[in-house]
Amino acid sequence: MLLAVRSAGALHRLLDVLPVFDGDERIRVRFTLVPGSAFDVDAFAALERAGARTVSWEQACEREHDLILTSSPKGPLRVLSGPGVLLPHGAGFNKTVRDDGSPDLPSGLDPHYLLVDGEPWAALHALAHEEQLSRLAEYCPPAVGRATVVGDPTLDRLLGSLGHREAYRAALGTGERRLVVLTSTWGEESLLERRPELPGELMGRLPYDEYQLALVLHPNEHSRTGPFDLSRQFAPALTAGMVLARPYEEWAALLVAADAVVTDHGSTALYAAALGRPVVGAYDGGGELLPASPMARLLAQVPQLTKAADLVHVLPAAGAHDTREFADAAFDLPGQALPRLRSELYRLLRLEPREVAVAPHPLPRPAAPRRPTAFAVRAEVAGQRVEISRFPPFTSEPVHHVAAEHPEAGPRHVQSAAVLWRRARPASPAPHTGTTSTWTAAGWTARMLDEAPGCRTAAVVLTPERCLVRSRSAGLFSVRVEACRADGRVLRADPGAVVSAVHAWLGASARMSASSRSGTSPQSGTSPRRALPVSLVCDTGPFAVRVELAAADEADLSYEL
């Protein structure tokens, strides 16, 4: 069996079909690259990573194949020998590609590619919905007799992975934050081409402890730009914690994990809609999107994002729309694609399938993003309650101070930070055999205030529930952070956010005490140290935790880092 691949995206579609042959030693799979695509480099690299056996195009043309699978009708497929099976390249036929085939026809339905001397090239058109069958009849009537609706194997893989949602979110470090997935197709009308600044703007606007942002790009964009330039282009956002999905499987795991999707006219959003995810439109219009297509109907109904600052206000409106009705026009027979495909493919192979269950493979867990090491922090103190909102250092939001993790944040942010913290690490299992030296928590915090004149508070995160905090003006404190327990779950705040809350409260308390002593305020004030122990409530996004400040105890002071 030959899999004819024209691009990485086309390859990924075919890989989702291959479980129909699981457990059958009679099937030997070979891959070949169909010439003529500008995006074939990443397809070859993906084949190499998968350990797939490949044959050259010349070798593929010389042989007779029992079956040929492809998910793009373009290229010189007609020179291959053997029954062909054509699967859709995406979630239906939603757009036309300029300067490619017949003008204004839906990509994937062009008779120029589907017919050879007036006859269909493919022995089977495996479609996802009856609507696609109707459109095939409209644009290429000779092919209808060889078409059947089987469903969408990629959608079934997403649906089959819904039970792994919490595992995906744990791998991403999402926690109680809202995961917003920003998706971009490829080409001149794509979001990335029209609004390349949007990912960075959203990162600068969305509070880190409330939102997590992920970017999903079409595989063609990965191929066109390359991972090196993509990493460079999005370096500030990636450093601030944005997730950049790899082009195969990871995008789908992110949709399963997502709380909302912001999209252009790419069909990825229809998969999100099929999962019931709220959708926000970010398509600026053009000639590619076909009117009355499922994607056009979806974008016509969901809220639109005109500027990054509006997203937090648009998301509630998006959540009020049930997007699944739009996906119902693109996908049929959910959960049945692989069994139906197996029946059709084995019919063409003239073989009886093995008596084993066929099911989509669960999506693997996504990779963890970078952990931010510096924040611009907005702090609002109201009595014993402190609300903390953390943003990347490049934010345009009004903030109270800069906080940085030492030494990971780097010299620039360390030197400008009012708050420095470090995390205690376990002792090395193989220390130097000579004389060794380690800092205590008390020693390190004193050193930071000596070496960084701009630092007002230095802290060591000893455990997720315990910190030592040294304030330049108020002295040393032991800080205990209670976990928030709700609905049988244990929720923990980032201790770095708690340290910023303590810093802000100590500053506000000192100002209140000074105002009271000078008689400029009618409210009475006491110094933080005379009031110990103090119980605070720290709001860090979707939940609040109780924080207790007490005089520093010896165990915290002498804790070895």
C-alpha cells in the first residue's frame, strides 16, 4: 500500500487513518513524496521522525500498488498505478486557493485535479458529511458514483481523547487558568499574515494567573517559516509562557484542553466547535472563504475580536454560543470513521479484515511551555486582601512592580526588579568532594538586598506552602500559604505571586502607618511587625488563598538552599 504525500498536513491526515490496518501483518505500507509542492520538506522530515519506509517518486511510478491513499488531489497522481483513495485535506471544503487550479472553485473539489480524461482518478472519495457529497455532485458530477460518507478520522481521534483533557492540562501547567487557543491557517489571508502582532499583544494583555495562551499554526506555515524563525519571531511571547503547538497531534491535544478558541477562516476551528468549545472570530475578510460553507456560517455567528484588549470581554459572549451546530454541517457519523473506512479499504484490497477492534489512537500529551521568570505585577491592596495580576515585562498594562526569579530571569530583569525570589532546590546527589558551601535562606535574602539596590523584597520559596521573605524596610517574615480546597480538589497558588502580594501589603501598611503618625490620615495604623501574626487573603486569578505572616522562625532562616 502506498501513501502519496504532498505536504506535512496531508501526511498527518493519512496517519490518522492507518489504525484501520492495526494488527494486520499482510499490509506493507510505503510512503512517497508527490512532487510539485512548496511544503514537501517538512513532510519528508515528518516521515523520517516516524521511522516510515519511503520510496522515491520514480520507484513509486514504476510499481503497481494494491492501494494508494492520499489526502490531496493535486500533483501528478494520475501516473501512479493502483486504486486510489482520496480523503479531504481538512474539515470540509471551505475555501478557494488563489492561482491554484480552476478559479473560484473550492479547494479539493476541482475537476482539473479529480478527473483524468473525464473519468475520476480515485476509486473512492471518502467524505466526512453528506453536504460534501452534495458539493462534489455540484462541482464534479462524474466522481459522485465513487464517493461515500465515512465520517472524519481526525475528529474521532479528538473525541476519543476527551477523557485525557485533565492530563493534557496538567502537562501544560494550565491549572485553573482559562486556556485560549489562537489558530491561524496559511496564506495571504491568514491571521498570522494579517495580524502577526496579535499573539504578543494577547500575551501582554492577559493576566498570567488567569489565562494561558497557545498558538496553533497550519503545518504549511511551519514548513514555510521553519521552527528556527518561528521561535525567533515569537520569542518574547514564548518566554512569557505562550505555547506554540507542534504541527502534528499537539494542536489537537490543545483543542481538547482548551477553554476557548480564537480563529481566522482555517478549518481547525470547526474541530474546536465539534468539541463544543467557544469560538471567537479574528478573520479580516477576503476572497478565500467560500460563502455558505460551514466555516463561513460559523464566523458569521460568533463574536469577533477587533483588538487584543477586548478578548476578556468577548469571551463571555462566545461562551453563550453553542458552536456544535456549525460543526454538524461539516462532520457526520461521529465515532464511526475508522470502522467504515476499514470496510471500504479492505473491499478495495479484496481482503477480509482481521477480527480485531479498530479505534483511534489517543493523542499524546503536549509538551510543557517555558515557565516565565519575570513579571510586571499589578497589586491592589484593600485592607487584608491583596489582588495580584501578573503580566509579561513588556506589557502596556499599568503595574505596581517588577518581580523576577533569580538567577533565571537574567541580569536585566534582576537589576530592575523590586521583588526577587528563588526556589529552593534539593541538594546535589554528588557534591564536590572538597569543601562545600551553601546559602541559608536568611543569608541569601540578605545577600540579594546588598547586591541589588533596587530590590525591596527578597524571598526564598522553600516549599509550595512555605516562604521566607525579607523586606528592606520591614524585616524578616515566615510566610505560610494555605491551599484552596474546593469540590474535592486541592488548588495551590504560585508562591511567586504570593511573595508579590506580601511585598505590596507590607508597602501599603508602612505607608498607612507613616500617614497615621504624621496625622494626615484619620485611620489608625500599626507597623506590620507589631501586628504579627497577620492573616491575608491573596487573589491570584481564578481563586484566592489565605496567607499568614509571622516572625521568621529558625527553621526557615537556616533552611539550606
